[in-house]
Amino acid sequence: MLNLLRRLLRMDAEDAVDLNEGEEIRHVTGRHWIVLLVRLIVPVAGIVVFGGLAFYRSIGGGFLAENTGEPVGLDLVNWFLIGICGVLLLLFAALWVRRSKDWRARWVLTATLITLGLVIYFRYLGGRMFYVDPSQFYNQGGDLLNITLIILAAISGLFVLFVFYDWLNDELILTNQRVVYDNDQVFIPRLLERRVQEQIFITDVQDVVATTKTYPQHWLKYGTVIVKSARLRGELKFDQAIEPQKMQKEIMAVVNTQRKERGEALLERLIETKVYNAPAPRAAFTRKVAATSTMRAMEWLVPENPEFDEDKGTYTWRAHWLFLVRGLIGPIIFGLLGAISLLLLIDLFLLAPGFMFLGTFLLLVVFVAWTAYEIEDYRNDLYILNPTNVIDIEKKPFGPESRRQASLGAINNVSFETTFVSNLLGYGDVILETAGGGGKFTFPRVPRPRDVVATINDYYVSFKNGEKEKNLNDTLELLRHYHLAQQRHDEIKTPSSQTSSS
């Protein structure tokens, strides 16, 4: 069973994360099965209660039956209920003696005693709370109440499936480039889901904490995993994780291996290019994010989203085209209402041709100006990613402009959020947290937010590699100048001096 759950978690992780070139999943952990059991209490109770009541009524079960033919008097059940009443009376007396000011407890005890008293009296007269008699309670299996109970039991069964699917979709994913926290809130699987993804790059992982705070957590092997970043406010916290200590070891193993491998590969490449003058590899930019398709009638109006410059490797996103359509609703309604009003005025007042022309001209001017304003407003809000920076531009047509820019090296976390509706329509918000006082960059309502996050991650990794290469290159340049200075001061022999001396 546990192996099956691990395979399901792995499959869901592969579906949840868009892997970059050379990226692979190393380990996945999800919520412990104890979390699933707790979440299943309510829907399973619904199946038992509603389904049990439907079955009970279908075999002739009834409630509050008076003429049962059973012996009248104090049977075992009545004596048991009398004993409960005695215990409740003792509690009531204790509250009275202590002069408790909590009247709610007294009211609850009083109501319970009255109810139990009525039940005892009812049973004493020969009545029964539950009684099975197909001859007395007939034709109940298919009545409206039983059908309603069966429907409620079926709905509870669907909620069991939804709870399982929702539980399975919360996971902490480790790849050889990042740690991703994928959190789904499921209403209808694959249709109405709200998804939030946060991540920390492996190069930024500073510490990983795994804790089991209670004995049950220690015995059942579940607890909390906290991944801390070297940057400000960079932290992922995953509660009730399966085998948190194992996840901690896996993350640190990837961190150490990645740092070692990249460092060695980078040094070898720099020595070949800087010392032995080998040709440096040229960076080639290719589109990795498909453009969002629009309705054919709008292809001439809406630019590709995202636009991609192959020479500079720059992506430019805009909001989803649906928000352009939303912006055009106002001028379209204005144009329709204006045209109808103009026709009515012409029909009622028989306006002169000059007034007709003037009214039509003004209507067209306002309609075209408003439409042009909405289109330009849509086109001017840009979210730009290039190999070194992220840029957020918000500009009003012929008006103010807000432009924010941050280096890729300042990013400490990238996440995206979708609502039930936006996930269904294929757009969401991408949030970039930067170090220092820069705050958050938000790319709102962009299409395919998962692809946007994956692309930013890819550019971030390339940027960090370039940063490290620059630092090592500076070190090599310093060593080269030091070597030349040693030659000038005859601290080492040059090849020409060695030949002449021989």
C-alpha cells in the first residue's frame, strides 16, 4: 500500500512540475496517511449514517413506534437510561453546590434530562425509538426520504474521492535544481482546482530542518520539513510530511552534489577557454514557452503571448486575452445602446439628415476612442524576462508609466497562484519575491503560469551559473596578472630564458 502511494505521489509530481532541460525529480514526499484518515472522518461518517438509515428504512425500520407489542415496563435499556439520568443529576447538583455562573451548562443538563425522561416514559408505555416491522413500515425503500438518503450517501462517497485526490496533490518535490511546494485545493478534479506553487532554488538552500514534535509523530514517522534559503524571507514549510528526516537527507545530498559537480565543470570550462584559448560556447536562445492561442477573429488584434526575441532571449508576457475582451465589453455595450437610441430618436422625432450625421459621427468617435484606449491599455502592461533581469511595466495610454526592474540574482522565491476559475481558463498570477527592499513582483493574470515559473527558473539557473563563472574568471585574470608580474620581476623563468641558458 505504501509503495502504491509513493508511485501515485511520484506520478502527480511529474504532472505538477514543468521540468527544465536537464532537470529531473529526485525525491517526493506528501502528507502522511494519518492526515488522510482525519480528513475522511466526516465523509465516511456521512456514508455510514445516510447509507445506514436508507438500509434500515428499506428493511422496514421505523422510528418512535407506539404499537410494538413489546412488554411494557423497565427493561434493561430503560434501566441504563435511568443510570445516565442519575449521573447527570449528580453533575447538576455539583454545579448547583458550587454556584457555578455558567448557566449554559445547567441549561444543557436540564434539556438532556428532560429528553431522556421522555424517552424512558415513551419506552415504559411500550413504545420503541427504533423498531423493524415490514408490515407496519412498508414501501419505504423507494420513497422520497430514502431516495434523498441514498443521494446524500452517494455525495459523501464522492467527497471521499475528492478528499483522497486533494490529499494526494499536496507534496514537496525535490529536483536537481529546486525544491517545490505544490499545494492544490480541489473542488472538481482536473476541472476546478486552486493551485499554489512555491519554490527555492538549490543554489539558495542554506539549511533544512526536519522535526517530529510528538511521540505519535516519531513512532509513525511524520513531521515538519522546513527548507531555509540564504536570502531574506526565503523559507518553505511543509507540515505533516512523510519521513521528514529522509527528505532532509535527500535535499542536502542534492545540494552538496550539485555544488561540487557544477563547480568542477565550470572550472574545467574556464581553464580551457581562458588559459588554453578554446572557443567559448555561444548562448543560443530558443522559444520554450508556446504562445497562447486566441479566437481567430482576434488574431489580428492580440499579439503573441508571450512574444519572444530569439536574438536577445527576451520573453514579453501580457495578461490573458480574456481581459482584453473584458475591457472591450464597455465600449461595445455603449456602441449598441447608442445605436439603438439614435434609431429611436430618428423614428420618433424624424431628425434632419444633419442631426443624424452629427449623432452618428459622435457615436463612432466615442466608440472608436474608447475601444482604442482599452486595446492600448492592454498592450502597454508588459511583464518582461531577459537573461539578466525581470521588468514589470504598467502604462496608461498617453499617460503615467510605472516601471520596476530587478536583477535575476535578487530573486529568492518564485510562485504562482490560480483560483478555481482561473485554473479552468488557463491563467494565474506569478509572484517573484526579491531580496532587500524591492518587495514582490507580480505578473497578474498571465497565461500558463506554470510555464512562466519554469522559464524564470531556467533563466535564474543560467544567471547564477554566469555569476559564478564571472567570479571565477576574475580569479583567473588575477592569477594571470600575477604570473606576468612574476615574469617581470624574474621570479620565474620564461620559456625563452630557459632556451638561451641551455
